[in-house]
Amino acid sequence: MLPAEVMLDYASGAAEEPVALAVATHLDLSPAAALQYQRLNAVGGALLDDIEPVALGADALDRMMALLDAEAQVAPVARAAGPVSAAVAGSPVPGPLQAYVGQSFETLRWRTLAPGVEEYVLPLGTRGFRTSLLRIAPGRAMPEHSHAGDEITVVIEGAFDDSCGQFRRGDIEFAGPALSHKPIADARMGCLCLAVLSAPVRLTGLLGWVVNPFLRV
Ligand code: ZN
């Protein structure tokens, strides 16, 4: 579930490129989320009509004004990435990711992070973020870890489970510093996901003692 605050940041163009990419991918893969996003935009417009501007803080007013433009605007991530060719329909790569990945996941240079876990770091270069694709083999798990900052995960193919529940294609998970988890890929399908980290993760499980560059930002 996408927090309204994140949606507002995305709609107004205030979200950092990696966060915008995660949100755009989530909206591309989840019709329910896309509908919710459309409603938020509609509510934003209606609020602007019905409420005296003076009742809103300057920042809120700016955001609502930006919401009016949101429907017409291209996803912020596409603008941030510069000129991009139109997304190709039928590609297994979601439209918002195609500018970074191309048309196939198979041609990427995956590197192995752990047994059954591969990573491809996306060429975003936004300071303070690590944006990557993670491919986890069926039944394999990420090492248990907590987070120094925020972690956003969007499932592109397959599914994973952690202590918060099951996340399937199109689902998005927000993990903050309070959460320690050990995501496990679906036993049959495995999991391919987009992960955005705003700070390095901390290994907290049995592997925690290993000095490991795993998922450094
Ligand atoms: Zn995590």
C-alpha cells in the first residue's frame, strides 16, 4: 500500500528519482494502485475548488497546485532520465524501467550476492540511494536484515514472503528502521523485484557477523 505522502511527493514531482521509479513501476503493474492514484489526483483538484486557499499551509497549497498538473505530466522518473524512447508493449520489463534496463532482464549483467540471490544495480546515480533489481531463486531467502533508512521493494515477477505478509507482482513494501525481516522468494516462481535503499541494510541474522558489502548504498 502506497502511503499518501509518497503519492503526493510523486504527483508533485518532489520524489527523488529512485523513489519515483519505484512508485511508477508499482502503478504500472498494479491497476488497483493506479486507480487509487487517479482518485488522489481527483481529490486534490476537488480540495482546491472547495477549500479556501488560506486554510492550507503554503506547502500544502503548492502540492495541491502541482496535483492539478499531475494528470498531464509524464512520470517524474522519465523526465529525470532525460529523453527516453516510448515503453515497448509486450516486453517483460515494466514501462518505467525500460529506460534503464532495456527490453529484457536476461541480457543484464547480474552479479551473485548470495546463493540464489542476484543483483543488478540500476544506473541512476542519485546520491544517497542504491537502486537495484534483485532476482531470487525459488525458495531462496535474502539474509535477515534491518534498515538504517528506508527500503522500498516492488515485486516485478513472482512473489516473496516476510514477517509483514506476502507480496506479489505489482505489490510494494515500505520497510523502515523498525523492521527486521528475511524475505523468502516464492517456492515455485522465485522473485524478481526492484529495491530502493536510502541507507545500507544491517545484517541481523546468523550472517550478521560476516563483514559483507551486501547491499551497501
Ligand atoms: Zn529489507
